[in-house]
Amino acid sequence: MGAASIDSVGDHFFIGLRPTPVLDDRDRALLQDLRPAGVVLFKSNFRHDLPYEGWLASHLRLIEEIRAAAARPNLLISIDHEGGRVCRTPEPMTRYAYAARWAGRAAGVGRAMGRELASLGVNLNFAPVLDIHTNPANPVIGERAFGSTPDEVIAAALPFMRAMQKQGVLACGKHFPGHGDTHVDSHLGLPSQPASLDELRQRELRPFAAAIGGGLRMLMSSHISFPLIDPDAPVTLSRRFLTEILRQELGFKGVVVSDDIGMAAMKGFFEDPAAAAKLIAAGSDMLMVCAAFTRADRARDFARAIVTARDEGRLDPVVLARSKARIAALLAKAPLHQVQLLPDSSFATHRAAGALFSAATVEVM
């Protein structure tokens, strides 16, 4: 089974590149074979040792090579750009503080982030965080959340989303159905939450419902187990969550992308490539495979498994067709931005939009 067959399901993939600002030949080959709908940029994909003009020229070459290799008329160039430690870009891109620190000025920050990301060719940001900061011992969310109540999160996340999208950068809300009350970092293990569905409806689901009502087109699912709601599968692979709760109950008609399946929370779940077909059957649309946590070229095996499940009748063609249509609709809304230099005056204005961050950022999160 060759590249000609796996690129027929390339729409269902996000690929994270190897940690280099120059397109690695293995990544180029993967992009050519799979032709994924999305690529994720990390801190190591930028030059941090050059002045603005220098690293932007390097970045322009990377974006051009990605687009050429994927050979798609529409491509999602994405990034995690929330503020705080979750910032990948070099200076002078504005480094905002955690979302909780500028929640009252979220529209201004969303507008500034959108303009800066668009100038890098980015058309999708994995933000806003729709989680609620309810657990002080949570090792992974904390002030990444806009607030500690559903209403606080809603009041900031929706203006942020709308302002950023007006600049041509699509929003992806995360981490459905809510990561704010976990005790385990899903990068390191699988969190298990004892919450009931009624409890989620009263708290965690409310920001997601509000964002869906506000026109959010994309959501990221979380690697969390809720044994009282689905004892058989984590959210990533749960039809109960992704189809019955998210699509049927909350009415979400947009695209669902998994969090990176290489994270330790998914250890044991994706060793068998057939899990990729199960993910789509459950109600998700796109599988994220990033080199930061696993071998990105595993995506070929996942794609072959989807093709095989489709051809053998184990993956409902109607489900697959609906998923492909949702992705096509999202791609049609994603502008093709040109990489361009922004004037110093823009950055001065943006720095005044919200609280700033000066500590170290991270490679991945």
C-alpha cells in the first residue's frame, strides 16, 4: 500500500515536525506521502538565535517548503500560542502572560495575537483554553485557564476567540470536556476523573457549550478517563463523549482534533495503528501526531489502518464522509497568509494590550 492510497485520508491528520527550523527530509517525505490537512509548529521550528529579520527569513523558507511538500490548496498551519509558558515564537512577537492575567482584556490580546500569528503564515491557533481552573493542585492548567468559574472563562474566551478570528486566525478550543480539575499532567500519564455527567454539565461543559453557540469551528479533545461516564475508553476514543455528548447533546458541527497521541496518557492505546480508525468512528476528525513525543512517521501506519478499515467495511463510509466534509468546511475558512515583517509600532501597540510574560517558555505543551 503506497502513498497514493494513504493521501486519500490525509485530511484526517495533523503532523508535528521534527525539532529543527529547516524542513527535515523525513518530514518532507511524510508531507509528500500523506498530504496532511494540518502542520503544527513548535518552539524548535523557529530560529531563536537571530534578529527578527533573520529568523523571519528562515521561517518563510520553512513555510514555503511545508506548503510545497504538502501540495494542498488549503493547509492549516497551526501553533499553541496561549500566553505564559505556552509560547513558541521568538522576539519581537509579543509574549503575553497566562490567560488569567489578561482575562479582562481578552479581545485586545486576541486581536494582537491574531495579527502577529497571521504575519507568520499561521491560520490556526490551539486556543482559547476553555478549561476552568478549579483545582489548585492541577499540574498542567492553572492560570492557562481564564478563570475559576464557568462564567469567568466564558466572559473572556468568547471575545478572545472572535477578535483573533477577525484577524484570519481560526480558534481551536481545548481541552474537551475540561482539564481543569485533574491531578495528573496528561503529558506524563492518563488522568482519571470521578465526575458524573451531571457534574460536567453544571461546570466543565458550560464554556464549551457557550463557545459552540458563539461559532467555534474546532475543538481539541483531552486525554482523560471519566469512568462514571465511559468506563471503556478515554475521551480521545470515546463515542460517548465525542458523538453522544459533544455532537448530539451540545450540537457541535465543527472539527474535533485529538491532543497529541504520543503523550504518555495514550501509552498502550495507539500501539495498534487500528486505533486511528476507532478514533474517527468515535466522532473525532483529526489525529495529531507530533515528533516531540513520538515518531511522526507513525502517521503512515495510522493512515494505512484508516484506509484498510474503510475498504474492509469496519469504518462506516458515511461517518468518514461526514468527517471529511467537516474538515473541508474548516479548510475553506482558513486564509492563506503571507509571511511578512510587522512594523515596530505594531509590537508597541500589542505590548500595551495585556500583561506580559518574561520567564522561560517551553518546547512543548
